[in-house]
Amino acid sequence: MKGCAERVKSGIEQRDAAVSIGAKGAVTMIFKDNKIVIPGVSADLERDYPKAFKEIMRLMCPEDGDVIIVSSADTLAKAECGALAAAWSII
């Protein structure tokens, strides 16, 4: 989500929104100052999880202030719905 980083608090709100719609979980990441932050988990994904950081940067090409939500579920449809619910909780 472009430019919504300031709206994310702990990321738990997004996880709860995803789970309420049928997902197993969701991780909310913020791209700020050339770092990916997972609130409450990692202040610097590149330092803590370099392989994940590299792959996310390659696939997502985030810009400052962007939010990345990764949702998991038993089916692709439920994961997609979970990610959308998480996104709606931000906007």
C-alpha cells in the first residue's frame, strides 16, 4: 500500500483483520528510510533476515512510506481475502 506507513501501529490490527476473514495470519511490514520494519519483530529486516529482505525488495520494489502485507491461509483465496481485509484496516 503506497504511502500508508504512518497509519500502521503495531501490525496486530492488520493480523486481526486478516484472521477475522478466514486467513491464518498476516505480517505487516513498513518500508521507511531504506529499511523494512516489522513492528514488534524487527527494526531492520535486512540485518535480521537478509534473504527475506533481498527477496522482498526484488519482488515488491517498495518506496519510502509503503506498507507490505503478507497473509497466509489454507487456500490462496483466503490468503488474498486476508490481505485485502488487512489493507482495509489501514485505509
